[in-house]
Amino acid sequence: MRIGILISGRGSNMTAILQAIKNGRIRAEPAVVISSRADAKGLDTAKEFGVSTEVVKPEDYDGRESFDREVMARLIRHGVTADDLVCLAGFMRIIGPEFVSRYRGHILNIHPSLLPEFPGLHAQRQAIEAGAKKSGCTVHFVDEGVDTPNIIRQTEVDIAGGDTEETLSEKILPLEHDTYVLAVQDVVEGRVIYENGRVIRR
Ligand code: GRF
């Protein structure tokens, strides 16, 4: 299986996946890292791992459909087909229906909350403002919705009284890295699949 990783910034989840591929925990080929921003720090890290990189900037395309088509074209150029895996890792774009249907069941995302709670932006801030006692992270299969809970794995963390958006984010981030690696292993090794709109474990 070949893996394409889509990022927009820091790329710490991408790094966790590339590291796990390098040390043999994830048995897959790192095909390409595609960033929606030319200045994403993750691009430098991907190069350090010797992984091909591409930049596809939304502002160069007139709308989501043509942007998505270019991203898919770059994935295909690097051999990431609909039977492979696309990992969204801090990718600040919503994937459109054409992309989702082409790669259905083969697109993963990480979200910093226990979905279905707190979907969308600033999930950690939402959890603090709601007075939640627990939060965490979720790795899920992407469908046409935003952060739909087609859950592969979740990890919980307690929220302390003094936690802020920043401290909670710092607590959740290392859990994201571990959870994403385990979820990619689940999918690469065929233990978890997405079929007919449902997550199936075998
Ligand atoms: C992570 O918190 C992820 O859950 C969210 O965006 C952040 C990306 O961080 N979707 P990084 O680029 O992987 O370091």
C-alpha cells in the first residue's frame, strides 16, 4: 500500500506516520506529501525523510473542485490510487464529494476531540468552553460530512480545571501521534475497513 499525506502546516502527525513507516511499524510506502501551503514546515521534514513533496495552493485554482482534481492528479502521479491510502494530517481544506467518492474508504483524518463531540475548527477551545471533563482525539474515515465520526480509533484525556486551549492542545498532540500510527496500522493491515458507509472491524 502506498500512502499520500496531505498537510498545511507543522506536520507533526505526518512526521509520526513517516517515522513509523521508517522503523517498520507501518508496512507501507511513503509516496508523497502534498501541502496546501508553500511555507508549511512539514515540507522540510518530509524532505529530510527523503519523501517526495508537492505544493498545491488553493489560491491558484478557481474553486474546490479544480483544487481537489489537482491534488488527485498529484496523488496519481506518485502512484497513490483509490486502493491506497490518503492521510489528512492538519490539512486545512475540506475534501469535496468527487475526491471522497474516488478514494472512499481510503481517506483518513485526525481530529483533536472525541468525535462526534466538537467537530470543526478550534476543537480544543470548544471543549474548554463547553466545560467538558474529557476530550482527546479521533482518527476517522473521511466521508462527505465534516469530521463525521466513522471512528477507527480514539484516545481520551482528562481536562483539568486550569486547562486552557493551549495546554489542552499540548496534552492531546502526543496522543494524536500514537493514535494516528495505530489507526494507519489497523487500515494497512486490513483490521478495519469502511464499507457501505460503516466502519467494520475484523
Ligand atoms: C492537529 O491538532 C490535528 O488534529 C488537527 O490539526 C493539527 C495539525 O497538527 N487536524 P500537525 O500539523 O499534524 O502538527
